[in-house]
Amino acid sequence: MAITDKIYVKNHRQLASQMETNFPKGAFSGATLDLLFQGENLAKLDDTTQDRILDFAQDFMDCDCEGAPHCGCPQRKFISYLLELREGGLGPQAIVDVMGDDYMVYAYPGDVRSFLDDSIRRLEAIETLADVDGQQAAREAAHQARKDLS
Ligand SMILES: [Zn+2]
């Protein structure tokens, strides 16, 4: 399962009841993205909550793909966001705290840790392959990215 399948909407039950609709707890579930994309019922939420949801929509769902929001862009953008937080020196718990403040979503720190470990392992594999292939620039890029995440 991708890390984006393990990102959940905070206060999910309360939000669903305020919006008088039901949607999955997963922030990147198709039905949740649809709900955010349509923007209906958002007016029933308090201002702070609305702001966070609009920020989420703006930051991760702003592509022009025909299949949006089911095009994979929201997930890709959120993963970049996680990696940027890591590059900024945050650990798994701090990353969870920040995503909560920014977008009212949460994850389990252990899942974030596994995701970061996987990312580092993937970069190591790219580094090794590029090295074998003699692709110096790709090797350097992967090496630098790995150092930034470690
Ligand atoms: Zn897209």
C-alpha cells in the first residue's frame, strides 16, 4: 500500500456529520477526492476547516488532467510534500504534526517512517544502477537526494 493510502482525514466522523454526507476516512480515497473536488457541502463546515480543505485542494488537486482528481497527481504531489518536509529535517512525528496543521490530515508515524525508509532504499537502488550504467549525473542526483532524506 502506498503511503497516500494511509493518510486520513482528521475528525472524520465529525466532518461527515457536519457535511451531512458520508465519505471514506482515507484522504486520497476516490470518493473523498470527489467530494473535495466538487466543493459542495464545504460551506457547512467552520471557517478554519474550510480553509484547510481548500488549501489541500489547491496544493494537491490543481492539475488540468482530464481524469482529475483520479489522475494520480494528488498522490504524487503529496509524496513530494512529505519528502520536502523530510528534507527540511523533520522526523516522522513532526511530519505528522505538520500535515495536521496544514491540511487536517494525519498518518501513523510508523507508516511515515516506513515510507521514508523505502524512499531511501529506492534511491540507493537507483544510485547503484546508475553507477553500473556509468550514468554519473543520475548517480550524483540520487546520491544527493538520498543524503537530503537521511
Ligand atoms: Zn492530474
